[in-house]
Amino acid sequence: MARFDLTDAEWAVIEPLLPTDVRGKDRVDDRRVLNGIFWRLRTGAPWADIPARYGPYTTCGNRFRRWRKRGIWDRLLAAVSKAYEGDLQMIDATSVRVYGPGMRCDGSILKRLGSFVQAFKMNSVGVRPRRVLSLRA
């Protein structure tokens, strides 16, 4: 089991919610495919870059799309939220690179944004937030 794969406790919550109406060929291991889907969503990599330990990337991609159309992901997320009783925390560590033209700005832009920045320095109850938007010329 890889570092971010589903634990046994997480799998116990998810497994009963998975569809059982199999048409055609028998489905491959659902847990393995889910781990592949989660790997792809976590990394943002293309479907074709899913590691081989999760099975064929086409299986992961097809199952993700089919379950999205059938509303299975909504059921899974609702069940996981209920199982964690609101004690679930998510952190988005997205970073975006800004190239040359996006980093430079003249004084007029700073003046226009000045009131916007000032509005966010104090919140509605007058308490200064931990992080303040700051712009440098």
C-alpha cells in the first residue's frame, strides 16, 4: 500500500456505497482503481501517467467519468463527510507561477488596488487577519 492509498477504515466506509450492478466483464479491484483515481486527482497528472500499480489508466479514467455521470461521487463524498462528523480538514496547496509581465505593475495599479487591500487588512469585527494581501512594485 502506497503512502496516500485508502486505509482499511476509509475503505470500510466507502465499500458498501459502491455500485454492485456489473454488466459485461467482472470489474477489477475497486479499491485499487479508487486509489488510482485519487492519485490522479491529487497530483493533477494526466490519466496516462497513473502508476501501473493502480491498473490500466483507461480503467481509472472510464470509471471516474461513469461514476460522475451516475452521481456516485456525490454519494461517496456525503458518506465520508458523515463518517468524519465534520472533523475533516482540507488544505489546498495549489501554486501558480507568474511570469514576467504578471509580476510588474506601475503605480496606477497599486493606487487602484490600495482601497481593495485596505478593505482586507481589517475584517468585519475589526480584528486583523493572520495574512494580509501585500503588493510590491
